[in-house]
Amino acid sequence: MSYKVKFVDPVKNYNLIKDEIDNAYFEVMSKGDLILRGQLNSFENNLAEFVGTKYAVGVNSGYDALHLSVICAGLGPGDEVIVPAHTFVASVSAIVNAGATPVLVDVADDSNIDLDQIEDVITDKTRGIMPVHLNGLICDMECVMDIAERHNLMVIEDACQTLGGMFKGKRAGSWGLTGCWSFYPFKILGGYGDGGAITTNDKDVALLASRLRYNGEDRESGEYCGHGYTCLLDNLQAAFLDVKLKHLPDWIIRRRQIAGMYHAGLANVGDLSLPICDNPDVHHIYQNYVVRTRQREEMFDFLTENGVETLVHWRKPFYHHEALGLEDKGFPVTEAISNEVISLPLNVEMSDDEVEYVIDTVKKFFIK
């Protein structure tokens, strides 16, 4: 259908920076710079600087960033890795496909891993923890790192939804052994196709990841250092992402402005629970503006009928999918969230009038 307010609008976003994107395209194409060229190197350097790490390695997707990170951390058969029960399935699949065992922990009301439950599931097989910074909200990484240090655990940050988020002034993706990023088009830094990256301060991890992403080959010597994968970030996508990265600080400011409009306009409306972050140590970048209501399905249908595109992450928790072979040990907060969450449109292409239309439409639903 034709929406009055889209969840994201790639065409409008492209038109905001059309000249810069077109110039990047023509530079790549006129030089034939298609694989592992200067544009990828430039983006990796700029991404590492933005996140606050020494290295960045561009890969094909957020999943590849997670999968390679698990391998680079030395996690495999016989090892347990703690991961939240409420996340995208890729977080868990990366662990499983590396041969390790995911151990699920429920989340808190902010949708991030419940820090008070982590140590309850640590065993003599636990080797890693994968905190997921969901919806633009970074976890309390001081607490996570403290637990990891006391139990000698590797920390892999699934930061795919929180590029630019900070805890006590330190950015997501710079705390653990690696930070993992997705540049799927709906992300705050989205490409024109899929893409991802790993950030790290560990030189050996960066080197291994750069080899694994290109079939195990060391590009300097041509020597194959092991069996790898084909999951390199496309050079053209890297050129586009490098353009967008320059705009990201301003785009985060705009996202926070829109979130502020939602905060003000939807306060005390129906049974809505809003994602207000009042922790001064946390810088929320609002990758998604997720509200909760016990009337989620009715609200979803009403907004759709009135031209507002929304998304639900996720109606069915991944551990309920039989084919994944995961045990449901009882995760009540995840279950409640899955039944109640709905993400409202929030993107830098939106006008204030569109934001107000969303607010008015939500209010009409509850009046109805």
C-alpha cells in the first residue's frame, strides 16, 4: 500500500545527499574500483575512528561480523556463550554456526540483557558473553565487563542497532574484544544493500577477520592461512557508507529530536509504555522508537489502515522456532515484550508534520 508515513524512506534519504552519493558512485565506477580498494580502506579507518577503536574490518553483513567475531575469539565446540533471549536470530545463529552453544538469558524491561541474571547461568563451560545493544540503547557495559573479567569471559558486542550509542562517554562497539555492525538499509547507517563490519583494538583479531572474510587468504602474501569465507564488504557499498558516516552525528541529533517529539506527544496516552532513557550515563541514539501496548495487534492494524508504516520485532521469539533446536527455559519478560512491542517510524527523512501525524493517529486509536 501507499503509506503517508513510511518506516524508512530510502528515496528521500538518497535525495538528501544525492550529489555526494552520485560522486562516490562515479568515482568507483570510473576507476573500476570494485573489490578491496581505497574506498573500503577509507571507510574502515573512518569507522574505527568514529567508534573509538584501532581497527575496523568490513564484511558482508551483521551476521558475518558476529560469526567471524565468535571464531576470532576462539569460541567453538564445548564452549558456552551467554546471549539475550530477545534479539534477532543472527546473534544466536552466529554462535551455533561456530560450533559453540548459546545460553539464553532473559532481558530487562529496556529490552537489553538482564544483568542480574548473567552470573546465574555461568558454568565451567562458559567462555563468552554477547550483550546486544537493542534499538539504539547500549547496555551497562561497565557491569558486563566486570562480570567478564571476574569469570574470564570473551565479550562480543552485538552493536548492530546502536552505532553512535555511548555509555559514560565510551561508544558501543569499543568495549569488548569486538563490536559487530550491520549496515542493512533500515539501520541508522544503512547501505544500498547489505553490509557489516567488525571493530576491535586487537591487531591479531583484525588480521584474522580480514583473512577469514576473503577465503582465508592473506592479501599481502597470497598465502592461504586457513579455510575462510566469502563475506567481504563490497567496495561500492563502502564508498556509499563513507559518505553517510560523515552525516551520522547530525542524523543522531535529528533522531533524538524526533524521539523527543514522541516523548512529549505520547506521554500518558492509553496504556503506552515509551522508551524514555533518563540515565545520564547513557546516550540513546533511537535506532528504533519502540513502544509497548497490550493492544499491539489492534494498534498495528489501525496505524496501517491510516497510512502509518510500523514494524514488530519480534512477534515470535526465536527459541519458539522448532527448527532452531533451542530450549525454552522460560523467559517471561521476552514473552511479554514479544506480545506488546511495536516500532513507530523514526528516520531523518521525516518532517515534523509527519511525526505529528503519527502522534495524532496513535492518539485517535486510543480514543477509538
